[in-house]
Amino acid sequence: MEKIVLQKNYSRDFTLILEQLWVGAFKRNIKAEYGFETPYPPYVVLHVTDENLEIWEHEKAIGSFQDWLLEKNTVSTDFLRQIVREYEDLMAVIEGHWKRGGTKDLETIAEYLAASEKAVTLFCIWYYSCIDERTPETAQAIARPLREKDEFFAKNDKHIKDCVVALGGKRELANLILLSEFPNIPSEETLRARTSGVVVVDADEVFFSPLPQFAAEHPEYVFEDLQPITETPKELSGSIAYKGSVTGRVRVVKNVRAMDGVHDGDIIVSPMTTPDFIAAMRRAAAFVTDEGGIMCHAAIVAREMKKPCITGTKFATQVLRDGDLVEVDADRGVVRILK
């Protein structure tokens, strides 16, 4: 039995609704509209708890998609230019929904979801073209401005949660609602029973269990670095996103609800930051993330705010705890535990 090796590339305080739309674009829409289907399914495994949502990508599947894109983008930029034009037209429609705010009108929600599904299909094409270093510069130049300004996921997630609240649901449980259940939201009791974990394989296969349990029951899936840390290291290393050195107390921030706990001078430790974290990041003295590189959100904000930042530590949120005294030495790319 061939193993399916997955890497956790993103952690977000996002809804399954939005992420299932995205994965569905890979599984169905790309094939139906553009004729490409990966020979290495599945593309993605999603795992959500009451803390946040993890996106585990199958590198072989995503890689085959990028190889297909590379071939098209090497021949001509016409394909990517058309994708970007269609995406921008759809975003004008979606932004109208954002401006009108959350709604409980079922027809309006259906229109919004249909537009978002089309847009996320196009997003997959321009985004994965942009992040592939092999993509010719002529094509990169077309997609790069979108990547620098695009807020598709952050604002769509907020809009979906606003709709959940308008429909009478709890914002803090919105991440646990399946796409097939929206806008007919399950009971609060049903959603709270899911807080320990929901696993979704390629948008459609749903398992109500924590990820370690799912991995034990499905040995064909190998989740890299899933095993918990058994020994606490004295220091962690990562990529230097903005230099500097500062000492402070750790505040682990895995979702928007945890931002209120960040005080002036604290060190934000997060899987990966998003635009929703900005208010807390202004109060913090430095940022440390599990994921990301020099172009991730935390790195970009660190450079704007001129605050030390180390990204890609892999295990910071597992090793560090609220209140730990640490030194963030972003001149050397090291986080040292002092107390």
C-alpha cells in the first residue's frame, strides 16, 4: 500500500465551509472546467477543532497541479491573464456581498456561495502559479499583484461567520459547520460534540475524530511531524523574517478569540497569523510562527512594524506555553526559553 504523505502547510481560524469550497475546486471544478485531474489523490486533508483549522497538503497531488500550470504558463501568459480577469470580475460581485454584511436570506447566501465557488477555482490557478518559483517571470508579474493585495480567504471567512450569526448560530462554533450543512446549521449541541476534531479528506469524506485517531485508523495517511513533542527543547530555530532581539512573555494565539490575551510587550506565538491578528500584533513585541516563510503574513507585518519575527519553527505552539519567558533572537533565527 503506497503511503500518502501530507505536510501541514497552513493553520487558520477559518471555517470548514470556506475550505471545503477551496478543496472542492481542486477535486471537481478544475477537472470539469479545465480538464486537469491529479493522478495522486487526495489533494488535501482538513482537520478542524474548536481552536483552529489545519490544512495538510499532499505534496505529490499539489505538485502535479503545479506541473500542469507550469506547462501552460511557459507556453503563453494568455491563460493566466484570462484567469485573472475572470477572478477580478467575480471579486467585484463577492465584495458587494461583503459590503452588505451577514444575512439570513437563503437566496442571497446561495448566490454568494455560487460566486465564491467560481472565484476560488480561479484562485487556485493564479495562486499556485504565483508561489511556484519555476513560473516564468512574465506570468509571475501577472499574478503577484493579486497575491500582495488579495483578501479572498480572510474576508470570505468573516462574511460566512457573519451569516452564521445572522442565522442564529454561534460564531465560536462556525468553523465546525460542514459545507453541506450551510445554511441549515446543526444544533449547538451537535457542533459542540465536534470540538475535539473533524477530519475532511478532499472536501467530501468526513470523519468525526481527532487527527491522531484518524491517522491511527488510516495508516495509509502519513502526517509529517504529527507526533507530539516528548522533550521540551531549550531553543527553537526558524527563518528570520525581520531582525532584532527582544525578551518577553509568550502568548499563544491560535484564533481570534485568543487575541484579547495579548498585552503590550508580549511575544505572539501562533501557527500563522492572519489580518484579523493586526490589533494584537501592534501590542506585541515580536512574532514567532510554526509555519510560513519570509513572504507570509507575519513576516510582512513584522517588516512594516519593525518588530523581530521568526517564522517556520514548526513546533513553537507545541513547545511554548502562555507565560513562558523567552528571548526572540531574530538576528540568529533562534527562540530561547529562559523560564
